[in-house]
Amino acid sequence: MIRFTSFQFRIQAAIAVGVLVLVAIVVAITGPHLIHLYDTTVANCKAKGDCSSAKAALSSSDSFLQTALGELLLVVPALIGLFWGAPLIAREFETGTFRLVWTQSVTRMRWLAVKLGIIGLTSMAVAGLASLMVSWWFSPIDKVNVSQFTSFDERGIVAIGYAAFALAFGVTAGLLIRRTLPAMFATLVAFVGARLAVTYWVRPHLMAPVKTAIPLHVIFGTSLEQNSATGLVFFEPVNIPNAWIYSNEVANNSGHAPSAKFLESACHSLLSAPSGGVQSNTPTPNPNSGFPECFARVAAKFHQVVIYQPASRYWAFQWYETAIFVGLAVILAGFCFWWVRRRLV
Amino acid sequence: MIEFQLETASGVATYLQIVQQVHQALRLGLLEPGDQLPTAQQVVAKLAINPNTVLKAYRDLEREGLVRPRPGQGTFVIASLSHTDPATQARLLASMTTWLRSAHSAGLGPDDIEAIYRTAFRNHFAEGVA
Amino acid sequence: MTAALETSGLGKQYGQKWALHDCTLAIPEGKVVGLVGPNGAGKSTLLNLAVGLLAPTSGTIEVLGGRPSDGPSQLGGIGFVAQDTPTYEGMSVAKHLRMGAWLNPHWDSELAERRIKQLGLDPLQKAGALSGGQRAQLALVLALAKKPEILILDEPVASLDPLARREFLQTLMEVVAEHGVSVVLSSHLIADLERVCDYLVVLVASHVQLSGDVSALLVSHYHLSGPRRKRSTLPANQEVIEESHTDKQSVFMVRSDDPIIDPAWIVKPVTLDDLVLGYMRQAREAEPHGRPDLGVLR
């Protein structure tokens, strides 16, 4: 059965190897250049004083490849589900070959076990290798962007879980629907749905975030802004590298944001200044702009409240999310075994 | 080796047709003692009939004493049905010709002669057929 | 003699309809069994139950003394050719034989290769490019080379031209003569079954109408014609299967364990054809809607 499965799977495996080799070549050719760029421009940018421009340059280089390689990680698990998972059993039903192969001297359970085993392990390996290569390629850029949680699903080990789930769902859909195209469609919908659901409804609640109060500082982006919906707001950007920021607010000890009235009076001179309005985009504001007084009055009563996941928890999240998707895959596989053995028709 | 034909529309059972064809072949001298009959496998590969049918026919022939199976080798003819030698055939032909001449001179036409012949034939073979 | 296939009250229900109902059979080993009936009668259902591709809703079925698809040895004892002889289109003939070798412990590759050569099939040709008759022959070789004790064939010749049909049956009978396998063969063509079967099962409207040894059946059924009379005037030991009347004459097909000695009758033997048609008509009359229950299982 192992040899038969390998034979039947040979073309799909060859395509996967081809894609991985292609990715490896692209990564191997273009990766070192990014490392070089980092080493020469960003590594000693503090001494040269051009950090923000050096970082911006690195962060925006090879933008096509950035998109392509990032998307690759999103797309590979879905393709696995659609093209390796959905047709696995559905095709046998569609062509009637289940009547041929399930009456050989191999039980249906063993047939499924070997198929899921070989294709499952291959899927996870493919996703894992792709993720490894892409994560390596992005490492200089990630060092500059320090926002590892925004590229969470395009790095690390989660792709392995996504691939396992997509495959298992595809096989299940094919088993129940018995036709390849509808099963592929159902798999796509379920995969996208599950990913969105986990990303927005499950991941944020996997661990209770940390809440911290920081005194206000004037940094790049500290500003008084006119918001069309809520009127005047005072904004302080967050500077916790690689953390996952849930919320960032300016509040007093009772948790209230500064009211528009307060801000109008506290920042009166800034608001009435003829030059350019409300924002202060330099760390050292023009002393005549009215901003320092505005800031001082706000900072006296208010501080910054940030709710976030610390950077150190990144790998915990990666393991949890992978475990969730692998767990779902195992449940689906278990269902398939049960169905194939007991029910079938 | 003899090859059997099957007439599906004849109303005669298949195994009987095989028996009859063996009898015919024996009578005509196409099969002689020592000849081998085709194996059941060979017959069914040509005719697409149940092998048991062939085996039943061969068993009947064996009971009639015409064939005997040799284990591991096949079924072989052991007797002959051809009772007439050329001299006997000539003698019988001459006596029949004499009878025909006398029937004809008695005024019987071909149809009458045939009717008498068929009656005599039926009467003779109806009594004590094996 | 152990039964090749034995069922007891076997039934298969889909929603409200029974594809097969209350089916009780005991088919002996070493026979070529013809399973005949109109489309939708339940033949495919019965055979799929026998190979474990379906699970019964009620009753039991045993093949070669074991439950279908119980394990590798049970699966190995049965050679199955499904309706429309499915094959892997993209796989060559030779690769199908390799599949057989990989998936069957008792595979006889020498037999398989010899038969493929005898049939004149090109080993490198993809199964999708074979004709219907060639595919049927390939499927039969696959079923045979695993050395089963019973062959179960679901309408294997239904969509074949007459020559291909004849060649398939020739191969099948040759195999039976050589290896002594039991065969269960379903068809809605009586002519093919007449040549090869020595045991008959008639299935109409999901029920077994008739089953038994062909020679015993032919000997116990008679075709009676004579002056017109009512069915009820026949003796109790003559079960009427079929009747038809004109104003002067009556014709009956009856089943009787005793010989018919009434001099008023002209008694003729029945052919297998008459027998099957008679029982099929009898079933159709008993069936209130007058048509079979279910379409063919896909």
C-alpha cells in the first residue's frame, strides 16, 4: 500500500519538490543581498545618524518578492487542501475506482491510514520547509520592522498546522461530498473561514494580554489631532518592539481620555497658531508652536495605557495556533476513519 | 481433435448436443479408439459454456462405454460406433435398391415410398431403444 | 458443502425505499450462479453488499463463511468486477497489474502476465485508452490473479458488443474450468446466463423470486397447454407461475414436484428463458405500482 500510494502521488510530490526548489533558488539568490544591505546600512546606522532612512530603505526593498514570498505561505496550505486533500477520496467516488481499490486485499482503514500518513507528512514537510526558507529570507527585514505579530501567519511553524488542517478538511469534504470540484470549493471556504476565525476570534484570547501604564513622552508621532468622528484627540504612539498591541490609549487614573473641551483649553495656543495646525512630528517641537505647553498640561493629568502581548510570547502563540490546527486535523482524520469504516453508504 | 458446435435454438440440451456430436464423429470414423477428446477447458474456451456441461457429457459417454478418462492426461475414446465395413455397406445398399425397384413397379410414387420408409423406421427404432 | 454466499433476511434501505428486502439465499460452492432481474431490482445492491462496499440495513450476509470486508483475508478470497469495470484511466495495464501485486498477498503475476499476453493487451497502454471489452478483460484478470475462491461480477458484459461479450465469457469459463472458482454473475441478458449458469437467482423489485439449481428448476417446471380451464381447477401440487387464456385454450406454466399425468394436457419442458420471464411477470403482477422500486445504484 505504501508503494502504491507513493506511485499514485508521484506527480503531486514532484510538483511540490519543483516549487520548493524554485523557492529555494529565489531565496538563495536574493537573500544574501538583503543581509548585506542590513550589515552595511542598518547595523551601524546609529553612528551615522540615518537610521530611519536606512531602515525605510531596507524595509521597502524587493517589495515584489516580499509580497510574493509572503503570499506563498498563505497560499501553499490552501493549495494542499484543494489539490491533495479534496480529490483524494472524491476522485475515487467520481470515477468509481473505489469499487476497484477497496476490493483488493487491503482494508479501507489501512488504505486511508497510509494515504493520510504519507500525504499528511509530506504536506507538513512542504509547508514547514517553505516557511523556513521564507522566514530566513525575511529576517533582515523583520529585524528592521520589529512587528513580528503582523506577519505571524507567514513565518514560523503555523503553516505546518494550516497545511495539516487544509489537507484533513479537503479529504473529509471529498469523503462526504463525493465530487472533487464541490469538495475543493467547500475546502477553500472552510479554510479561509477557519483561518479568519482563529486569527480574529481565537488568537487574541489564547493568553490574557498585559496591561501597562507609561508616562507620556514626546516622541516621533506624539500629536494633537482633529478626528472627524470624535473631535480633538491626543495621540501617543507606542514603542514596544515586536509586541502585539491590542489597544493604545491616553487616559487618566480613572481611565478617561482627555475631553475635547480640556484639550481645547490646554492646547489653546497650539490650536490658534497660524503655522500648520495641530501636529507635532518631531521629537523636539518648535518652542514657539504652543506644543510644549499643550503637552505639559496633558502629561500632567494623563498617561499612556497600552494593552499588549509581549514579544517574548511570540513562540508560545506560534505553538498554540499550530496545535489548534493540528488538533482540528486530527479530529477530522478521526472522523474520516470512522466514516469509512462504519458508514460509507 | 474434434471441435464441438452449439446450436442454441435447437431446443436440445447442450450436454446432449456434445454427446450426439461425439456419437456422430465415432460413426463417421472421425474419432477412433485412442483419440483424445478436447479437455473441458478447451471446449469452454471456444464455446463459452459451463464446464460442468462438458463434464456431464463426458460422464454419459463414459457410462455408454465409449470413452474413459485417464487421470492427469485427459479423456480418450475406447470404442467405435462404426459398425459397417465397405462390404456390408455395399450389400445393404443393393438390397435396398431391389426393394425400391419393386415398390416402384407396384405403382408407388416417391412420396408413398417415403411414407412407408418413415413408418418402418419409426416403428423399428421405437421398440427397445437403449 | 459450505455455502459460497449465504444471506438471511438481508435488506438495504435508502431513505424510505428498500433497494433489497428480505433476501434469503444459500448458494453452494463451485457453481456458476446467474443473478438475473430487471434494472433496479437490487442485483447491484446485493453484490455490493457481498463485497462489503455497502453495509446491510437489516439481516446478515456471509461470503465464504465470513463477513464481507472483515479483513485482508476475507477481501483476498473474493475477486470483484464492478459494473462498468472501473479502472484508473491514467494508469497503464502493466501498472494495474503492479497494483494488484502490491495490494494482494497471493498475487500470481505469472498468471496475470500470461493472460494479458493471451488477450493481446498492450501492457504499456493506459487503461483509459482501452475499449470497453478490453477493460472488462483487464478487470477480470485483476480479479483472477489474486487467486480468489469466488468471483463476483456485476453486469460485466452489459455494455459490451456481442463479440466482446462472447470473448469475456470464454475467458471466464476457461478460468472456471482451470481453477474451479465459484462465480456469481449478474445480468439482465438471459441469453448469456443460459450458456454458462448452473444455478439461478431471479431478483425482481428488491425480492428474490426464485433461486435454485438450473437443472432442478428445469425439471420441476412444466409448460401445459390444453382446452380452456380455470386456474383453480388445477391440482394443489401444481403451483401456477403464469397463465394465459384464449376463448378456447389455456396455457399454464406450473411448478410441480410430481410429474404431470393429466391426459388433457400437452406437456412441454420449459426453457430457462421461459422460467425467468414467467417469474418476472409473476412478480410484476404482484407489485402494486407495476414498476421497479429504485434506479441503479451509482
